[in-house]
Amino acid sequence: MGFQYASFTPQHKQNQIILQKHNNILFKKWGNKKQQKSIYTVKRPVQVSSSTEPPSSSWTYARSGVDIDLESSSVGALISRFKSATNGKDPRQDRKYGRLTSKSGQFAGLIEFGDKLLALTTDGVGSKLSIAAELDYYDTVAIDCVAMNVNDLLCVGAEPIAFVDYIAVPKANPETWASLGNSLAVACMKGRVSLCGGETATLPDLVKELDMSGTALGWVPKDLQITGDDCAPGDWILGFPSTGFHSNG
């Protein structure tokens, strides 16, 4: 799932592929003998990191402006303060439904629901939205949003059943939101999830371009939950080739 135009091709320069400022830009898929070509209009030049060489040791999250250590300590502070404020207790620990399971640290949160477990996860599209803004092309970003959440449910063995979205913009645009609506329809059909609703916000003082996130609900029988405890040497890891630019996941 994701942008179907795949990698940029016009011109190589060191470890970057640079989109020149023309009326139209040619895109094609890499690694495909029958290269599929399509034309899209670009608003202004975009630089995208790409290389056939292995990443060097200087390619770090910190270099891109993301401090992993700082983020980890910040998340730790949030969790620590939450546990302190609740005295380490689950607000629903005395209830039959909704109690947290003992297993933590998974891709989706799991709660008790009789002989079943409900799974919840939330995620966003991320920096791929910057590419969408540069290209003024939002026809597939909702697919990423749904996929990021559905994939996390699948990782714990849960069947995805429902999804809600959140869209924040500096200014509403009916044409853009129509593209998102179509993209959501494709994503929900592919993921076999019901779109139960969502929330939109126009926040000109807080956001500078469209941001999208979502939350998904799934369920799994208790005896079919995937925990990773059964992983062993000799197990296979399967990888799927990318069809183009994706949110990570």
C-alpha cells in the first residue's frame, strides 16, 4: 500500500535523486524490467534521499533531526508519570471487560473481553505527508494511515474490524479531503475494516500542512494471541517488496 508512482528517476547526484523543476516529472519503478511509467505534476523541486550503496555510519536519526535517546526518555517520563498518578493500577482492574492483559510492549494494546481479547492501536502517516504536500497528491496517504494501524493489529494475531481517523489542517480544502475520502474507501476495503467515524480540525496556528492519524480496533481469541514467545532459531522471516514510498511498517 502507498504511493503507486514509486521511486523518482529524473537525475542522479551522489546519494540523492533530484526532481528538476519542470511542468511534468517522470516516475518509474525500480527493479522492474518492465518499468511502469506515469506522469504527475510537481509544485516545486523535491530532494529525496536514495542510494544503491549501503547506508554509511554517518546516516543517523540524529542527523535527520530525530533524537532517539531524547524521544525514549520523553516517552519514559510520560509512562512513569502516568503510573505514578494511577499508583500503578489499571483503572479497570476490577472490571470483567477492559482489563489490561499482563503482556505489554507489543505493537497493539490488548484488553480482556470475555473469552476474547480486544486489540487497540494508533498511528499516523508520518513524514510521507511532506512528500504528498510537495506533490499536492493525497490520493493514497489514507491507505498508509490504515495500513500502519492494521499491520500492528496483525502483529498480535488480531483481526482488524474497525477504524477511526483524525485529520488536522491549516485550512480545509474540499478537493484534498475528497481525495482522502476515496483513499480511505480503498484502504478500508483492502483492510476489511469499518470506518466508524473520525475527527477533523482546522488549526492554522498549530499545523502548517495536513496531518493524518488513526486508531484501529481488532479482536483475537485468547489462545491465538501472538506474543513472540514461540519464536525459535530456524523460523522464517518473510519480506515483501515495496511498491513505492510508504510509511514505515
